Amino acid sequence: MSDFARLSTREPLTSKVAFAIEEALRTRKLVPGAKLPSEQMLGEQFGVSRTVIREAVRMLSAKGLLSIAKGKGIFVRFCDAGTVADPLHLYLQMQVDRDCALDVVRARQIIEPSIAAEAALKRTDADLEKLDTDIVELRDSREGFTKLASLDMAFHLDIARSSHNTLLPLLLDPIHRLMPDIKSSVYKTVDDARDSALVWHRKILENILKRDAEGARIAMIGHLKIAEKHTLRMLRAQRTGTARPHGRT
């Protein structure tokens, strides 16, 4: 348990308390699962009111760092991927509009070929099975465009997981969460989008299966070049008013 120093100024006390507790988490003076002192004890340590402590705890709880168990106390949360990815995804949702669809695709062109190469070197048999299942589910799905887009992106995120680098899925996940809306619009506009995705997904998987890192990288580059062309067609159709009605979603 961390002991906190009294605050010396009256400037935004809630933010100062929150920062001090967050710093204790960063330096691992407080570890996941640890119970914090009571609001009263924290108030005494910081030299502030319980109201200030309560607001600081709420701030950190909203960030996914603390959890409040009624009748039990305040605890440090065990962070998962969502703790990191969700705020970034929210930021991207607020900042990126449909006109930035090409930026999203081009960001993927920079990142994903190298991830595919790494997956080819590090994948397990279980990873191969999951990637094959992703392809089959996309091929066999009879659901709407939004579901197709989700299945499409699942394959790419599972490639990142197959790299067995814990940072790569975290980097991709917020970007990929933007893709279903973009990709579903592509599926509505480009008749052969699913067939194209299936062909390229299979090429990528074949190279990952062979542990051919360069082949996997090149296949991903080819796939994302086609994705860029499809995105351009979708944007052009939207600008000219020739996009098909939404139909299935």
C-alpha cells in the first residue's frame, strides 16, 4: 500500500490527487488487485476533504484504473486490452470522419505488412486454425454488410495476435474498430469485395502457414492495395450519389 504526501497548494486538488494515485500505479507502488485506504484515510494522507477524494477516485474509475466495490472499498483494476484501446478508439471515432477513410487504409498499409511477416515467423498451429476459421466464416456468412465487415477485420486482428507480440493487437484494435463502418460501405458499393477479400486472405494465410515472412508481407501489401482501390470506389460513389441503398446492415 502506498502512503501519500499532503498536498501543498489549493490548485485543482481533485486532479492533483488523481495524478498522485495514478503515479503510484505507474511506479507499481500500487499493483492490480490492491485495496486502497478508505476515503477518510486518503483524505487524511493528502490533507483534503473526502469530497475531493471521491471525485478523484471517480476520475480514475472512469479511466478504468480503479474499481469501487460497494461495502468493500476501492481497488486497483486488473487492466486488459480494452482499458488501453477503448479511450483511443473513442478519440478516433470523434476525430475521424468518412473523408478520412483513406487515411485509415493507408495507416494499415504502413503497419500490417510487417505484422503479417512477424505472424509468419511466430504463429502456432492454434493460430493457423483460428485464421482458417475466420476465412470460412467470412465465406459462409449470409448476414448483412456490417457483419461481413466485422468478420473481415477479425482475420486481420487475429494475424496481429499470431505475432505473439502483446503490443501489436493493442496498436491495431482502435484502428480496426473504425473499419466495420468503412468496410460495410465498401461491401455495399463493390460487388466483388468479399470474393477479393477471401482470395487475398487465403494468400496471406498460405504464406503464414509456410512461415514465409516475406511472402506474407507481400501478400498483405497486395491485399491492402486492393482495399485502397475499393475505398476510392466507395468514396467516389458516395460523392456522385451512385452508391447503392444501404439494404442489409
